[in-house]
Amino acid sequence: MIRYTGIWPVAPTPFHEDGTLDLEGMKRVLDCLIDQGADGICILANFSEQFLISDDERAILTRVSLEHVAGRVPMIVTISHYATQIAVERARYAKSLGASMVMMMPPYHGALLKGTPEQTFEQFRIVGEVGIPIMVQDAPLSGVELSITLLVRMAREIEEVRLFKIECPKAANKLRALIAEGGEAIEGPFDGEEGITLLADLDAGATGSMTSGMIVDQIKPVIEKYSAGDVAGATAAYGRVAMAINHENRQCGWQSCKAAMMEGRVIKSEYCRHPIPELHPAIRQRMIDLLKPLDPMVLNWGK
């Protein structure tokens, strides 16, 4: 039974120029995403720079974010870790603060430590015992192959495994096969990777998308029109934003959202922690130039 729909962006994590967390900026980021029409928000994901954040900072960001949103939209907390015990602890903490669900990649650490299918299944099963819905993140970053057979088994045998963010190569093919084989057990088939394959993924049966937080208000109409049966309208709406999404995905990554939020005075700094280099000025300017004709909320929200 499909129950999860819409656009659920990843919130960026703002820092001050000295590299410390900007917690007031974090609150403004969340408010901006809600005002853009986000149906849910994900924190501490890869596009939140989770690999550059300490464990203590993760706890602070989780608490501040969930308390500030205060139930206005569902909140997803990313809890991926190679150690199952740590993933469980993170899931319990998220649940205790009122998170709606958690998101996990399969267990991995570096290029060589990768969970086997059985280890992956067991990690998700154990985390599932915490009693909070789980979104499986099938992303190239982990380097772990998640077969359709494994994903369907997880959906059928682990009660809390309900959603699937598919952002591997040829995601539409995998989404189509996952939905065909998993049936009603696949409650939330989601698109990812900034929505760069959104139309093909919607054709394949995706009911939602986890994009960046850059132009939620511009991408949301694509999903809404498609869900309403207006495929031509959805196609036209996507064509309007496709160049910006392409530049974000291929040239900027999560820094595009930070740049746009800096331009719109949502945040005071687009600082990223070392060893992440600054965006090249020409790449950054091209991103802003592609956004301006769209007149997205992010460029004006804080002005």
C-alpha cells in the first residue's frame, strides 16, 4: 500500500565561518524548507555533510531540528553507520525526540568493508526492532550492491522497512522491478539524486522524491502534476528546472543549496569544512544565473 508521497528534501547543515555549527541558521533552513512546501524533511544525510559532523554535533542537530519543527512536517533522521549497535542507538535517540522515520545506507566503511546481503539484512532487522519506520537508501556512496531480491525480502520480513530511496545508476529500472516484485510491501518508492532522473522515476512508479533543499517549490509541482495524471504538465514543469538540477548534480553537489540559501539570506555563510573545497566562482555564478529566471523562494526568503 503506497502511503508516502511528495517531496522530502535534505536539509543542509549551516556552519559559521569558523566552522562551528550555526544552530540559528539551522532553524532558518528548516523554516525555509517548510515555507517552500516540503512534505517532509531529512536531516544528517550525505547532502547535510553528515560525514563531516561529530557524534556530539549529530545529537545536537537532531534535538534542535526536531524541537524546532515541532511536528509541522514529518522528519527523517539519517542514522547510517557500519556498527549496528551505533545505528540502533541513533535510531532510539531519533525516536525519543519524535522523528517520523530514519534513513539508512547498508553497512560500509571505506572501499573494502562492505556488509554482505545477510549482514545488511540483519542490521536493518535489528534497527527495525526500535520501532520506527526505516527508509533504505540505495546510493552509490556505500559501494554496496542491494539486489531486488534483498530489498524485497527486507520489505516483506522487516515490518519497519517501508520506504526505499533509489539513486543508483539506472534508478528507474530498479524502481520498476522493486515495485513489480515487492507489491504492497513497497510503501514508499522514492527517487533521489537531486531529482535528476525524476521523470523516468515517476514513470517507473516512484511516489516521491528526496531532493536537495534548493528549489523544493519548483520541483514539487512536477510531482503533484504527475500524481494528478497531468503527465504533459509534469514534463513541462520539469523541463523548466532541468538545467538547474543538472548543474547542481554534476557540478556543485550539496554546495548549490548552500550557495542559493546564502544568496537568499537564509543562512549567513556557505562554509563547508575542510577538506571540501569552495565552489569555483564561475561554477557558483552559473548556478545562481540558472536559478534567477525560475524566481525560486530560496533566493528571496530572507530578504
